[in-house]
Amino acid sequence: MTANIDTGTFWLVTVLLGIGTYLIRFSFLGLLGGRQLPDWLLVHLRYVGVAVLPALVTPMILWPAATAGQLDPLRMIAALAALVAGWRLGVIWAIVMGMGTLWALQYAFG
């Protein structure tokens, strides 16, 4: 079921979301861009990427839309390969190994 909205409402929401996104980004880049951040904040900011990547990937592993929400052994194996690669080699290798393993397993097992 789709909901239709009129053109004026669509553009109003689009513009307001654009302004909101700009203000959020400006609060960090424009207001804090030329200043030295406190050490305690820099320590916490180091963990943002480590927290965001698993939050984005976990739903695709545990409830993948491609399998109607059913666990997929191929995705679980690829996630394990990415976890090991990330633990030993870093984030970039985790992404490469996870994607490569998933694609190789899908190619091999259809």
C-alpha cells in the first residue's frame, strides 16, 4: 500500500529535511571546525565508526530482506569472515572480506 501526498507537502518536507540536515552538519563543521576539541571528546569520537558499521550491517545479516527475514547460512559465514578480518586487519579488510566471502558463497551455492 502506498500513500500519495500532494506536491506541495512533498517539497515542504524535502526542504525542511534539507535545512535540518544542513544545520546538524553545520553545528559540527561550521561552529567547531576551526577549534581544537577536548581530549575526552576525541577519545569518544574514535568509537563512532566502530559503533555505526555494526549497527548498519547487523539487520542485513540477522533479518535479510533477500530471504524474507529468514536466517541465511551464507550471510552468517560472510559475517564471521568479516568479523575475523576486521579483528585482525582493520575495517577496510572487514568490508572486503565480508563482501568477497558473501559473493563467492552465493556464486558457489547459487
